[in-house]
Amino acid sequence: MNIKLHDKTFEPYLDKSTIEKRVLEISAEITKAYADEKPIFLVVLNGAFIFASDLLKQLNFDCEIHFIKLSSYEGMNTTGDIKTVIGLTENIENRTVIIIEDIIDTGNTLYHLVPELKKSRPKNIAICTLLQKTEALTVDLKAEFIGFEIPNRFVVGYGLDYDNLGRNYPMIYQLKI
Ligand code: IMP
Ligand code: MG
């Protein structure tokens, strides 16, 4: 069933079981690659909160979970001005850091975050994103774990919002055109 948020209509795109299955696969990939590293997960708020919750519940090894905030978005277009990182109080020196993001669009947000984190000399930094609009990517950024590569069309639900609405839906909807 379609949903209406503000002035726009969104149609079902990725259903609950499709997302759940892929989240399980990613958790297995992360386990295989990083279980021995005692990684620090940095969850990028607000959008990644549901994805992170489902994903991290599947991991059965020592890891730390922290939350950071930064945003370059207002409404449906990237504003381009990158806000600073809020909330990183943890010492990440010599640690494996895995960034958990909801979606990579232009890539600008993470393109600026990664060098910011590198200043604190982590051992390495990996990116895990639920969604990537690969065609929209404008920077040299490579996520190690990608849930779904999606077309360049606005999506909401499962944590993602359109002007603060839509985060609560358990599946992902795409802007109806
Ligand atoms: P980027 O900096 O262009 O890669 O944009 C990344 C951020 O923009 C994401 O963390 C989201 O918060 C937001 N964003 C990008 N595309 C969408 C979308 O289709 N729906 C909801 N939020 C989006
Ligand atoms: Mg986000």
C-alpha cells in the first residue's frame, strides 16, 4: 500500500523479508571479516538507527557500538554544507572502525567523515551502508558492505525520512513518479 508523507506519495519498494534476508547476509559478511578485531561500530544517526539495530543484534562477538550525528540533508536535496561530527568521544586509535549508514547518495557525507576520523589514527575504517544510489555517487568512496544498490530515486522508511516523516515504517518505499 502506498503512503503519503507531506506532499508526496511513496510506493512499496523493499519489503520486510527482503530487507531481513539481506541484513542477515551482511551480518555474516561482517562476522567473517571482522569478528576477531573487536571493532567499533559508529552508527550514523538518525537514519541508520533501525538498520543498525537489526544488524548488530546478529553479531555474536565483542564489539563496541557508538552513535554519531552529522547531516548534509534538508528536504530532498543535498545542501552540500557538511556539519561537524557530534558524539564521538571514544578513542578510536589503532581500532577497527565500521561506519553504519542508512544510505549513500552523492557520497559527500562519508567522504568528509572518513578523513575526519582518520585524524584519530584508527587501524582501519570500513563502511557498511544499507542502500547506495550508485548512479548518484560523485566522490571516490567505496563501501565494503552494501545492502542494496538502488536507482537514484528518493526512498523512505526503515529509518529513512522525508522531512522527518517516514522513519517508523518497517519497509522501504520509493517516491512515486
Ligand atoms: P550523501 O552525502 O549525498 O551521500 O547523502 C547521505 C545522506 O543523505 C544520508 O545519510 C541520508 O540521511 C540522506 N539521504 C540521501 N538520499 C536519501 C533518500 O533517498 N531518502 C532519505 N534520505 C536520503
Ligand atoms: Mg543518514
